[in-house]
Amino acid sequence: MKEKFNVTGMSCSACSAHVEKSVAKLAGVESVNVNLLQHSMTVAFEPSVIDNTAIMQAVKNSGYGASLADAKTAPPSPQNIAEDEMKHMKFRLISSFCFLLPLFYISMGHMLGAPLPGILLGEENTLIFALVQLFLTLPVLVINKKYFSVGFQALWNRSPNMDTLIALGAAASVIYSVFAIFAMAFYMGRGNLMQAHHYSMELYFESAAMILTLITVGKYMETRSKGKTSEAISKLMNLAPKMATVLKNGEEVEVPIEEVHEGDVLVVRPGHSIPVDGTLIEGFSAVDESALTGESIPVEKQVGDSLIGATVNKSGYFKMTATRVGKDTTLSQIITLVEEASASKAPIAKLADQVSGIFVPIVISIALVAAIAWLIAGQPFAFALSIGIAVLVISCPCALGLATPTAIMVGTGKGAENGILIKSAESLEIAHQLNTVVLDKTGTLTEGKPKVTDIFPAKSVLKNPFLRFAASLEALSEHPLAEAVVEYAKEQEISFLETKNFVATPGQGIEADIDGSIICGGNLKMMEEKNINIGDYLQKAETLANEGKTPLYFAKDGKFLGVLALADTLKPSSKDAVDAFHQMGIDVVMLTGDNQRTADAIAKKLGIRAIADVLPQDKEQEVRRLQESGKKVAMVGDGINDAPALTRADVGIAIGAGTDVAMESADIVLMKSDLLDAVTAVELSHATIRNIKQNLFWAFFYNALGIPLAAGLFYPAFELKLNPMFAAAAMSFSSFFVVSNALRLKLFRPKKRIANSVATQSNQTQTEETGMKKVLKIEGMTCGHCTARVEKALNGIDGVTAQVSLEDKSATVNLSKDIDDETLISTVTDAGYEVVDIQ
């Protein structure tokens, strides 16, 4: 069983590490994942051994608050949480500065020659000078009491954190300063003004106030930046409509989205968001799905098509049936995936987590040892105290703790913006190590359905009449190849002829009576059975087969009409995606159940290696074989019969799963059926891991340099000593730098690529003779010179008057005497153009 909890009171990675450790040691707990950025905790446990109450109590015993996250209600937006936290932090910051500025002026102004009131000057007013500083410091301590309450409570629970370091440093400054006030009073009472004045120089009130205020400045900037890291989740949450129009008893009723149930009939008007996932039952629309899939072009929707909640109806009034509501909608599942990925930990973060767990106790030890060492070395107590305070406040466990999760949150959020759903930080990290990508052919590299790629009419047969007979015959067949022929004919606006006496011959093809002639179409075996001579087209068909295409032969009344070639064509972006993988040094392998000849034809076009005759159940073995040879393998498939291989791969990428984002087998889900998104996912992985390494380097480098400097190691040789106030400023900057660097990932953009077109298209039209006036449809004319050349050639025929239109790609021919079509066709052909139809 897995539950999510809200955790309060955590301020740094040491806090999250302690909470994680406290819960992990409970009997029955299988795994714990604490997210410092989201103030949440996900626990997998055995309900028969332990329950939610015991888990929450363990968190409370460790010094933090815990409550069960309510799955029924939508969680507050991370950005809203950050905004609330910022408002509170801003109040603390302004209030602190209101007292800090006069305090700083009084304590340091006289050193800069600034005028002070007479009551604060002179040895006789030394005690007043100190008390004014004390009373200006107290409000700052009260305003920032959270550091003390959380820090000392954590120390009491033996889990010191960043707040502990701040609290110890500030408290040490205040306590010593209060001691100095008592010493001043003691010596003034005995008339020793010189000694009293000496202790007036030992006041550190301004250091305590400055430390607390500067840390609050850093916290404010950090909170503001952390709010931006979760913008992607906030944007997704804001997509969800708040209301829906439900059809009840024939009336339209507007209800909150929470009251929509599965099976309800909803009404959606133009410009409105679709409330939940469902099926269109009446009307039509163009739906903008860009917010979820990244696809900018609206998708046409008709009756029976599926609809995704939170997408926008751009045009058309329609009715729909709700099929998925609440947490089952595509949007809710996307948000869950992004949140879980943001909360997960990458293997690269383990070192930082291990260091964070022992970091604070080590720093406290260093501070004590440094202070004692300087006392032994003969330095005054004030010197040793400032060294100890500087060590406490400069060390920054926050920078270590934020280095990885901030980059992961921005990276996964950026992926979601591009229609790439990354399920875990681990898969995001592994993706940058890939050196082999295995691609399923059907539906991944190819469109997944056959299309007409080539048309070869027999000699003296025009393209469009040939296509008209072929499509009219195939219109009555339910074979996928027949559907492709019919669809292509419709695209070319070919009219269909009436078909009678349709007969299908298994294993060969079909035939029927069309326009008074017997038309047959099928494979080579059918042509042989009917003794139809196809001449040298047999060699052409063999060439087509070698290219991975399927030839269909057609005949009319026993005479050969021509050949249509069909193939499951490559997607427009497949070649670009493969080239991009190669540029990254990644080897690409295609798995397919097709025969070796077809597989090799496709592989040759793409420049990749093909493994053919692979059954669905054998794909997993092929992936394993590659892994055993030392490869880091990603498997990209449609997730239907590729599930075992997706699971076996180091990174499983499900492509085109926009309406089924809960696929358990994949590590990364691509909302669009575009292989370039898989390339973008790998590029995003590289950018994110590079950012994490930069953050970790800075965090370790900062502490490695800052702590020795604060401890005074450079003082004997260079007299370099760090003032506690500057140490606090440096600590604030460190955390802010890490978060700001992670935010640079928001600038990530997929590399622009121009898609290569891999399908061939030809514009054909209808053909028929019409008396003494004919219209020739001509291909190849591109300018005025072309039309002039064709017009001159046709007008050169005796009895012909021709007018050529570039816009219509046609020539209107008036005949004063009978001239056959072959003469007109050969004249245009000799001029360098092609007649595709005669009307």
C-alpha cells in the first residue's frame, strides 16, 4: 500500500533526511520518499503491520508535523503554497529591516563618522548605548523566532539542521552581548569606565540581527525561485475547468466539476474547455490539445472520437459522454506522474543525501574545535566566538539538499510542457547514459497503416481512369490494403463507378463488373491464374517488393491495367529522429516481425540496423541480448505488444500514449506519436543531469572553501578572517544560486528540425472525352514559360486551338477536326510535361 503525507516544519535537506530515517526504521515500511520542495512524503508500507497513524506519529516524534494528504480533493497548487510562504517571508523581511537599519546605524555609524545622539556618546552613556542595541535586536529575534523554535527542537531531537546552525550562531552572539552588558554594569558600578567601555566594543547584537535578516533574505529569494520550479504542475492544475454543463432531463445544468459522474451527458460550447475525458456522441469540433500534447494544430473530432479533459473546443457545439472523471482523467494522471517524478530521487542525489545526514553535526563540531583552538592559541574570547559563529552560519546544507530536486522538478515540468511525461528521476538520469535505442517498426517508425506510394498504369492507360477502376473495385473489400486504395482515391477526388457481381478469391484477390467491364485486382497469382500478361511490369513489381512495398495488379476484360504499390510508410519525422540519435552517438536498432527483405528496405532508408522476423514475445529477449553485450538500452514502442521489452529496457519509452498515460510498462510516456519527442527526452536528460552536476559542484565547492575560511585557516598566513555577517550573506547566496541555476532549465528548447517527407504524392484528376472540346490536366508546369511552351506545342497541331491555365494546371483544347488523345498526349510529353487526365 502507498500513501502520501503532508509534512510541515522541514527547512533543509537535513530535516528531510531525518524524517526519512525516522519513518524508514519502522516495522512494515517498505520505502520512504520525502520531498523537501513539496513538503510531502510518500510511504509504501504493509497495512497489516503498520497504519497511517503510526507513521504520522513517527514524524511528530522526530520534531515535525504530519497529516494524511486527502486524495479526494485537489491538492493546493505548489505555486500557491510558495506564494503564501513568500507573503509571510516578505512580512518578516520588511519588519526585520525596520529594526536592523537603525541598529546597524547605531552600532557601526560612529566608526564611519556618522552623527549619533548625544545620549549614546561618551563613556558615561555606554550602558544606554548597549541597551538601545538590545531593544532593537529583540524584535528581530521575535520576528524570526522560527529559526530558534525549529532549530533547538531539532537539536533536542538529535537531528540538527540548518535552522540549528542559524539559531546557535545568532544565540551565541546575543548571549555573549548580554553578558557584555552585565560586565559593563558591573564595572560602571565600581567606577571602572575604561573596562566598561572595553566591553561596549564586545557587543554583537548587530551581528545576530544581521545574520537572521540576511538568512531571511536568502530564504525569501529561495522560496520565490522554488515557486517557479513548480510552475509546470501549477499550469497543469490550472487547466482543469471548475464547472461543467450537464444534460439532465433535457435541461442544461451547470455543476461543479466534482459532481460530474461517469456516464453523464455533457454539453460543450465553442471556446469552452472540455470538463472530463469522454466520447463525442453528437456534433463535431476542432479541439486544441496543445496544452497536454504539445500539438499546435487543432484535432478534428467527430461522433465516436475520444476527447481529453482540459482541452479546448475551438469550434462547434457538441455533446459528449463522460468516461473518466476525477483522478482517473488524463489530466489528473499527468499531474500525478509529474508530481511523482518531481518527488523521486535520482541515483546522483544519494551522495548529497548521505552528506546532508551528517553535515550539521560535523559543522557544529568544527565550530567548537575552531573556537577552542583559537582560544588555546592565545586569541581573545571575542575573536574565537566570531570564528565559531562564522563557521556555523556559512555552512549551507540547503545548497546540497536543493541541488538535485530543484533541477529534477524543473526538468520533469519542462518535459510535461513538451508532451513528455517522465515517471521517475532515475529514468531521467539513465536516459543521458543511453548508447542504444531499440525501435519497434509498426506505429513507431511507420504510420501503422498502409498507404498508396506508387502508381504505374499500363501503356496507353491514364492514371486517373486506372485509379477510378481500382478504387471502385476495392471499395467493396474490407482488406486494409483496399481501404488504403479507397482513401487515396478520395484524397485525389476520384469519382467512383457502380460495382456489381463482386467476388473475392481467397489468397488471390477480387473481381467485379464495373461500367460494363470485368475488373479484377489482386496479387501476381491472380494474374497468372487468369493468364493476364503483365509484361515488363513483373520486374518493376519485383523492385517494389525489394523496397518493402506490396504490389497490387489490376486488369480490365483480361487486359493489364497497371500496378499500385502500397506500404506502411515512414512517419515524416522518423528520419530526422534517427539522424538526431546518431548525432548524439546513439546506435539505432529496429525490431520488426516483417521478413528480412522488407525490414532491410526500411532500414536502408533510415541508415539503421534491422532485426527481422521478431515475434512480440521475442522482443524482450532481443533487448536483453543487447544489455548483456554491455549496452545501455532504451526501447521505444507503442506499449501494446511491447510491454515486456519496455519493462526489460533500461529506459522504456511509450510513444503515442496521449489517452493512456498510466502505462505501467514505460518509464517515459510521449503524448504525441512523434519519434522526435524521444530525442527531446534524451536531450532533456542530458541538460538536467548537466545542471545537477553544476549544482552539486557549487554546493561542495562552496562548503569546501567557505568552512576553512570561516574557521580561520587562512588567518595566520594571510590574516583573512570572515565576519559572521558576511558569512550569513554568503550562505543565503549559495542556496539562491543553486535554485536559480536549476531555473535555467526553463530555457530548454528542443532543437528545431525540418521534417523529411518520406511519402510520395501525385496530383491526379479525372479523365473523360467530351466531344470537340477537351480539357487536358497537365503536371509539371510551374511558370508562365511552361504554359507558353505547352500552348505553342498544342497550337502547332492542325485543327487545334488551345488555351493553357497555370492556376488550374490544365489546357482547354478546341478541335476543328477529329484528333485522337494519343496525339495530344504525345505532343505535351514531347514538350516536357505529363498529361494525367483528359476530360
